[in-house]
Amino acid sequence: MKNKGIKAAILKERNFFLSAPALLWQIIFFYIPIVFIVAVSVLHRLDYSIFDNITFSHYAILFDSSYYKIILRSVVLAFTNATLCFLVAYPVAYFLVFKTKHLRNLLLFLLVLPFWANFLVQVYAWFFILERGGFLNSILLGLGIIAQPLHLLNSSFAIYVVMLFCYLPFMIMPIYSSLEKINKSVFEASSDLGASTWQTILRVILPLSSSGIRTGFFLVFIPSFGEFIIPALLGGGKKMYVGSLISYFFLETRNVFLGAAFTCLSSAVLLVSIFVLNLLLRKFFGRDRV
């Protein structure tokens, strides 16, 4: 009877046991590093006398307009990239769901195909496209659109183009998943009520797919805020962003205390930005607009 009771208790809590490895993984590789970063940000040095080393001098150093300009620049970069991805991704996802049938699986395969290549390889591939003697300049010169090669590398244009390319699938997939759940009969019902195709998309389809839009925005906005590979390689390091400055503190100056403090400060700004962004998305794409 006792064994049966234990077995019944285990079966009753099987969902917890199945999720325990994932929970343990999250605690070890997510929550513990966050606690460590926060602790280091308020320490003067690393030794056994932790409570005697608590200081907020690192945060005092960060009370400089130059650091806040870097954070603001990263917020603008993340929001602009998320907006551009949305403007490109929504028509693509809409086309895949409502305009394709037989080729849908093939197009989805081509969409996720870039994920098979290393992220760094994808970024380096754009050197051959954007350099002065690269593919894009060769095409423009051949068509007679330009008289001399354009300077595309080491510019904001290169950063935004490559950011759009690399993060676009993260916007398309959640929007596609959300649109796929919509009953196709809403078009017929909307048409019977006298609405045009554009009115149906703006007043019905957009609000019904708001969950996918918000998910896509967050999937793009959050990693774009801390991106440092693309600005460093294709932007030429001319402008500092949050990710660039954090890597500079930790890898070059070896000032882990100031780096941890700036990480905490930028993370706090990111959380506030996410909250504001969520309110804006609910206002413009919320279901209450249906």
C-alpha cells in the first residue's frame, strides 16, 4: 500500500518532475549569473570580506551623459530594427498563410535555412555584398544606376540592413503562427458587412494576430538591444552600443565591476523599454480594436 501511495504521488506530480531539468537549467545558467552580476556591481574587490566591500561608486561613475547616450542609441537601434522587421515580416507571413498552399512548406524551409549557418558566418558574408567591389556595387554599376562604388561598409546603413536580415525570421515565425490560427471565413464575413480587403486587414486581421506581433517584437527588440557583433564588424566600431561597451569593460579594460554595474543599469533601462513597448503594442494592435 505504501509503494502504491508513493507511485500515485509521483504520477500526480509527474509534470513537475518532467519540468524539473528545465527549471534546474534555468536556475543554474540564468538566475545565478544574474545574481552574481548584481553582486559584483556593488563590490569594490573580490575577496572573502564581501560585506565590507559594498560600494555604489561604480554606479556613480555611470552618472555621465555619454553612457546614457549609448543606452539611448541601443534602444533606438533595437526599436528601429524591430519596426523594420515587422514591416517586412507581416506581409511575408500574410502571404505564406493566406496566399500559398502547395509551396508553403518549401517557402518555410527556405525561411529557416539561414539558421543552419553560424551567425558569425552570416555576418561575414555581408562583407562580400556591401564592400566597394562587392555584389551590390557591381549590380548597381552594371545597371548604370551609380557612376562609382558606394561606401556601404562601416556605416549605420550596413548595421541596419544586416540586423534586419539576421533578425527577420524571429519576427516572421510568431506572426505566421498567429495568422495560421485565424479562421479564413472572417474575410467572407467582413466582405458581407461591406468592408474592403484593407479594412479587414487593419480592423480584423491585425488585432487577431496581436499576440504574434508582440512576441515577434520582443524576440527582436531584446537581443537587438544588446547586439555587438554586427555594429563592431559592419559598423566599423565608429559608434558604441550597449553590447560593445559591455564587451569593452569585460574583455579589454578587465574592469568587471564597472562592466557589471553598466550591465545592471542597461538591463533596468531595457526592462522599462519593454514595459513601454508592451503598452504601445497593446494600444495599436490590441484586440479591443476589433
